[in-house]
Amino acid sequence: MDYQAAVLQLKEDLRLRTEPLGVNFLKDAAELPDKTRRPSEVLKKKVTICQGLTMARSYGWSVGLTKDDLVCIPAMLAFGLTPAADPVTELGQLFCAVGFHAEAGPGIQEAQALPRLAPGQLAALYLSPLARVRLDPEIVVIYGNPAQLIRLIGAATFSFKDRVTGSFGGKVECAEYLIGPYQSQQMRVAIPGLGDRIFSMTQDDEMVMAFPVQFLEGLLVGLKQAGRQIGARYPITFYQNFQPEFPKPYQELAQKLGLLI
């Protein structure tokens, strides 16, 4: 597919603030393309997965993340990048230790519900601006505000008929918008969690839509067609076919001046 043309349409139709991303789940870190930046090598620092996404979508970098590049333990547990014998229990107990749950049972239950990769299933994540990918991406990730996502969701329902789903917990949401569509092969909407906001500077108004790359072509068609008869677009236009009413003192003065009938 012509990813540069696809990104051009996405930017024109949605006026995106940051780059749409292509993502690959690699079983061997040696598969990372040339000129991929790994934070542990380029910055001499370990980062979070969501920081890698910000670097890719804001700086325009192609970013490679292995366990040696990462410092976020909850995400590493979800992505199978720790030696933990029971990642679900470890993650659920961590949720309790930091106060997200009062008891271990519900914490472990939530950890069990998170999209997860088995230990050894992933060696590296490749995150790149979609217009400059060096590998055919497996999923596409788009950050936008709620109104922009409304347009994407409308495009999806136009082309693929089904409503778009999401699962929300406020934490470890990188698993929801990366592993979720990768495993389910379905579109997902996510609200970036606390880590995204704290460490990767994800803005208060930003949400995420992620989907397998094979949905991209139909999504572009839907952006052009969905709601066309009523002028649906972004920015969403305000309805202006009405006459405003002002407070009583304004009306009295207007009547005095003969400006209102």
C-alpha cells in the first residue's frame, strides 16, 4: 500500500497533530531495520513504551524497543518481557500495592483481562511514522482528540459495519492499543492511561485508535463517504441557523431603540 498517500489523506481529513504510526511485533531484535533508534543506545536511557510512541509520532523517529530499552515494569509484564513465572499475579499484586485495587483478587482479575503476550513471544517493538515505515506494519496507531476519533469511528462503521469496541482500566493502556488489535485483529479505541500522561506527555484531550493494517484502505474510503450527505468532516462544523436570545436588559434596550419587533 502507498502509506505516504494514506498518511496525506489522514492528515488532510483529520488535521492530526502528530504522525500516524506503523507498529511491528518482532520475534528477533535483529529484524529492526537500519536507522532504527533504540533509546538505550541513542539516549543512553531506558524509557517506557509510551515514550517510544511519543518519540515516533512527535519526533518522526523510527524507534526500536527491546527489554533492554524499557523501564516500565507493568508494561514489561504485559508484553512478556520479564522473567516472572506468573506475570498475571505479579501485575495484579502490583495494582494492589500502588492502590489501584484494595484486594489482590480484583487486581489479579483485571490483570488477567488485559491483553498480554506470553514470555518470549516478543523480542522487539518497531514503532515508526507510517509515512516512513521500513517494514510493512502489522497495526496502525493514530492519536487524536475525541472529535477526530468520531470521524475515524464513523469511517470504520461505514466500511466494516460493526461498532468499534474498547476496554478501559486507566492503567497499562499500551497493552490495550498495541497488543489488543494485534491479537484480536479488530479495531480498538483506547483512553491512554496515567503512564501515558505522566511519562510520554500524552495530552489531556488525546485518545487512541489502533487497528490491523488491513483495515487502513477501507478506513480511508469511510473517511470520504461517511456522513457526506450532511457535510460531516473535521473540524466538526457548528450549527448556526438560529437567532440568539440575549438577557432581558439587552432586549429592553433593543426595543427602546426600535431594533426588535
